[in-house]
Amino acid sequence: LSFNSPIAIMTVTVRTRKFIRNPLLQRKQFVVDVLHPDRANVPKSELQDMIAKTYKVTDKSLISLFGFRNKFGGGKSTGFCLIYDSAESAKKYEPKYRLVRNGFVEKKETSRKQIKEAKNRKKKDSRNWAPNCQSQGQKSSKRRIVGV
């Protein structure tokens, strides 16, 4: 496929390989090779448009693009693409950070300190799950009588 970029008259070619239809995860998955000799790189939004036209996808948010790496010397990038059958399957199987990127979920803004404190509270609670258990490292309450 060759597409002319609306920004300038630069050609971008998109090739797909290793195409797999994955019915268990309700998606199509494949490797995307992007040839862009006159550009540094191609935005994922532009690639989403091209792939949506090629695979006749109506909702572009069902297309997840990630893992793109430029080849040494430029002109070619390779990444991975997932096209989900429905929004429900995308929400079920995609990791949260990619759902945030695709606009399915809003990112919760919390500070780093709050995250660490919550993690440590959770660790503290899990350590005290059996307070009377000897295996938890507590000393025995029985005392030995020495030399009567």
C-alpha cells in the first residue's frame, strides 16, 4: 500500500506480515513494516487510518499499534498491530496502559508517593494475615524455667 501524506508529498508504504486470526482473543494480529524513506517516522494515528482502510475497520480505536522500532539508517520501521473484533474484547484483553492510549479508559492521576504508600500498606496487610501463627516468625509465649 502506498499513501501520500496530507502534510507533504512524501510516500509511506505499509506492509503486513505474519498475519494471524486469533479467535480465542477475538482479534487479528500481525507485524507491520512501514517504509518511509523521506520522513523520520510516521505517527501511529496516520498508520491507524491506513490500516483501517486496508482491513475495513470502522472504529479506529479497535486498532492497537505498539512496539515500533526504526531500522538503523532510517527509512523503515517495524511494529505490531492488533485489530479487535469489538470494544468489549479490546477492554477485556488489552493491558490498561494501551487502553489509555486508545482512549477507552481515562488515566488516574496519582502521585508516585501515594502509589508507593498504597503498595506498602497492602504488603503490611498481607504479612499480618495470621497473627497467631508460629510460622510467621513470632516468638512462643511459653517460657522455660531454668534451674529450679
